[in-house]
Amino acid sequence: MGCMAFRRSFHGSSFVFYLIITSLIIPSILISLGVGILFNLLDREVHWASSALGSQLTWTLPFGLLIMFAVFNRFDARFEEAVRDLGASH
């Protein structure tokens, strides 16, 4: 319903849009700060390859999985069957 509301312009639509975008961004910032503080408390080096990458994966992996589930559920099984007929393995 929220996406349908943005099909037409309404009073305060830009504020609501930025509020929605902010609600998507703030949790990732908080997770990153929390991981950075945890690394400092554990006397570990805060480096992008460890703390930042872990924070990014913690936040983005569920969204990626949801998108892949949506795509794969619409996947036509006939394509997979045709590939197996041509000799591909499972």
C-alpha cells in the first residue's frame, strides 16, 4: 500500500519518502557502530576487511536472500528440465 501511495504526488510525499529511506539506512549505521565498539572492547584491530565487511553482510544478506527467493520462486521449471535434457546435472 505504501508503494501505491507514491504513484501520485501528495502533500508531504518527499518527507515521507526520506523518512522511509532513513529507516532503511539507520539500522546499518547502528550495526556498524556496534561492531566497531565491540572490536575496540575486545582489543581487536578495526579494519574494513573484518568489522565493516561483517556489518555489511549482517545487514544486506537477508535482503539479498529475500530478493533471490522471490526471483527463484517465479523461475520457470521448464527451463531447468530442458537443461537436464541437454545433459546438465542437478
